[in-house]
Amino acid sequence: MILSKRERVIIFAAAAVAVALAIDRFALNPLLAGWSQTDAHKKSLVAEMNRARATLKLSQELKPRWQAMMKAGIKGEPSGAESQILHAIRDWAEQSGVNLSLLKPDRQTDKTLLPEIDFQASGSGSMQSVAGLLWRMENAEIPIRITELQLTSRKEGSDDLSFQLRLSTVYLAGGTPTSQTANASRPTGDKP
């Protein structure tokens, strides 16, 4: 069978289109899909790496604060942590000129390495004295965190405020902090 020139062009064009469709379907589309998956995976890995770097940076920034808390004496038992906070708040209130009317601990029974003890405190004083108390709490080397604060004016138009605080502290469950931190920081194989 002899094909005319026009028929040969049509057959070659049809074959070329069929080959192009086959290449597109079996090679180009999977390749492009693989590239987009690789790009999406790369973006997720970069985001994960950035989060890890941010965590490491935060860890390095907080490490001196944690060491100061450990040095100041994070307690290994709830009664020691409770006593430490009660004494510190009374001292800070006296230094600031705040009158405390309530200072009450509420123990929590957490089964974690760092269980929390909550406290309630209320009192009154001037704006400057309450700010001084809050500043001392915020800059304390002992582990303390203000979880709730409510300020109200006792008399309208005067500098006489009343406040209610909820705060918490942590302690190391299961032992004294000095033995745990010494063991945690000592490489294995070293003798005490």
C-alpha cells in the first residue's frame, strides 16, 4: 500500500500527538507532580527547621534564667516551695508598701516532674506600691508566675487600689534539686 504525501503527514502528525500525549501522561505529569511534592516537603522541612532553631534560641535565652532559679533554690518538696513563696511575697509586700489581707496557698497534686502550687493573694495600696510588688514578682529569681491579676479602685478618683492575684510556683518532684541537677549535668562515667 502506497500512501500519499498528505496521508503520511497525517499519520506522522497523529503519531507525534500520540507520543506527545504519552510523554505528557507517563513522564511529564508525574515529574511535575514529584517536583511539587518535593517543593511542598522542602517547605515543611524548612518551617520545621525554623521552629527548631527558634526553640533552641529560646532555650539559650532562658538557660541563664533557669540556672538563676536553680541557684536561688528551686525546692525539692512542696512545703519548701510553699514556704519560700510565702516569705518572699510578705517581704516584697513590706518593701513595696502594700498591705496584704490574704495570702493563701492551694496545693495541687500533679504527677509531673515540675508540679505547681497555686496561691491566692489580695491586698491594697497605692499604684506605685502595687506596681513595685508586681515588679519584684516579675524580676524574682525564684520560680514564680502571675496567672491572674485584678486591680480595682477602692475609692473613685483616689490612688487607693485593691488587688487580687493568683500566682503559682513549681518544685522538683521526687527529690532535692541539687542532687538531680548535679547528676543531670555530669557526663556518664564521671565519678562524684
